[in-house]
Amino acid sequence: MNFKKIAIAAAAAAAATPAMAADLPVVAEPVNYVQACDAFGAGYFQLPGQDTCIRVHGRIRTNFTTHDLTKDYEATAYDPDGIPDNADDVSANAYDAYARGYVYLESMTDTEFASIKTYTELTATWNDDANDDGDQGIVGLGNAYVQLGFDNVSVLIGRSGGVFDPFGGYSEIGTVGPVAGGEDALQISATADLGNGLTASFGVLDSDAYGGATKAANFEAGLSMTQGMYSASVFAAAHAYDADAATTTAQDVDYGYAFAAQVEANISDSVKVGFGAAYADSALSYIGGDRDFTQFADALGTTGYNLVAGAEFGLSDTVTAALDASYTSLDVSGFDASVTTVNASVVYAPVAGLKFVLDGGVARDSEDGELAQVSTRVQYSF
């Protein structure tokens, strides 16, 4: 067979054949590609066809805390001899463990009016104590807010950490202490950049988050400065509390107050130190008081102060250690009480986002009461 003649004949036939529909040009459908929003930081991407950029990230945390190591694990409030006799003698000095997932949803939009940021924190928790009744977990909402950014001022509306934010040490968990105030609360707050590292903040917050009066407002203000390796802040708060909380069911709103100051210094690339002091009068939540206890202590005119010091050390590229100490003193209707705490932690972070934590501490109060606990944590943020 003459392959050369066959090839020539085939080429001639193809040249004489009319163009088919498949040979006609085809218009490609438009594709909306996801684009990164570098202006807002890593992880943001633009929604197709919109001016809004979003970021979705999260965290998984498992945490275990021992019982009070200064006491017999089997001792119970129901059994003076310390020997459980039946199922009702469940130890009040047991360990605590939980697993919790976090999902953070953020959005950023530039408009002619202001930059608009939204933040939503969703949580799902399995706690060995909270879920003893057979529940399949606890789903919750953490902080959620809208933040409007203008030239040098930002305004936050929603639930977030308060303006009053005293130094609380560097320990990763703070199993025992040190104690410091500061709560997440519904609020309207504003922060202004005054230039040269100086910022000023003011907020109106829900007092109930601080164990205060219901349907009443706390007022907080702060002034912070950062200059090179040093930073310093001062805070003040007016706290609405129920003056009749300890005697009647009717609410009589009165105001207490709190002040705090702190200073931090980056001594080197691997060493940071900090110190803080706070004072409160009928506003014990601001120095770390238990929320339920403060409802009555504030009505009694309780005063108190705390001192907190801490240091953080970068031992290597993957290991960080911290050591903190605090002293808190209270005057409750003429009765003085105090507690001293020491807490430490070691964090191993072999890769970005992953942490293995060992944290623990001891405490002693003015009545010679003691507490010692250790926590471990595995956490991954993405």
C-alpha cells in the first residue's frame, strides 16, 4: 500500500469538507475567582461579586486539671471519715476535664462611611462535669460584635473584652493564679489613636457581667502608651452594684469604683517581664473576685487590692516558659483576708498552631488554707 498517496488524499478531502459546528469559536463562561485580601492580613479572602472579605479560622482544645493535690482525693463534704460509703458520697475534690472547639468568623468591608468589621465566636464543649446528666455537649456563643473604623477612632458594639484590662501574668492557663480582673461584656466602646504610641479608650458596659446590678451600666476608661521596648497602661471603672443585694429582693443601684496600672518590658528577644496593681471599692470583680460572691461583697462595701508580677522566657524556638505571682488582700466589713499565688507554665510548640502545655500553681490564704493543682492542655489553632 502506498501510504504517501493515502495521506495526500486524506488531506485533500479534509480541505474540501465544510467547517463543522465544533470548529466554531466558543465563548467561555465567566468565572469568579476567590481573591486574597492582603490589606486585612493573612487568611482573608474576598467574596465573589462583593466588597466584603471574610476569614474563617478556629481552634480545638483539650484540657485536664487535677484535683487539689493538698487534699485527700476521697475526702467529701458528706463523709467526715473520708471513706465513701455509697454513690451519694461523690468527691467534691475531683479532677476537671473538657474538650472544646472554637470557630471564629470575621468579615472586613471598606466603605465610604467607615471600615466595618464583624466577629463571631462559636463554641462547642464537652465537660465531664457539665455533661454528667447525659447531654451530648454544650453549644455556645462567645464574643460577637460589630466594629466601625474611622480615621483614628474605632467604635465597638457587641460583646467583647472590656476596656479595663489589667495585667494578669503570662502563664498559658493560670490554673491557680495569679488573679486579675477584666470581663467579657455587652458594651459600646471606642478607642482613639492619639499618635506617638498613645491610645485612649472609653466604654459603657453591662454591669451584670461583673456581678453588678441588672439592667445597669458600668463605665470604663483606659490610657495606654507603647514606646520601644516598654508599654504602660492605666484604667479606671465605675461599677453599678445592688446596694440591697444582701438584705432585700428589691434593687437599689449604687456605684463602686476601681483603678489599675501596669507596665511591661521586652528586656530582650526572648525575655518579657510585667507588673500590675489594682484597687477596688465595692467593685471586686475588677480585682478578680468571684462573680457570685461579689454580688453580696459589693453591697457590704468590700475593698481590696492585688499585685501581680510575671516573666516570660523563650527557651528555644519551640519552648516557652512563664512564671507569675500575685498577692490579693480584701477587707470585708472589717474582716481582713488575703491570698498569695504562684503559677508557672511550659509550652512546647513544634509547629505553627500546635501547643502542648503543662501548667500548675499553688496558693495559700491568710487562714492557712492551701491549694495546688496541675493542668495539661493540647491545642491546635488553624
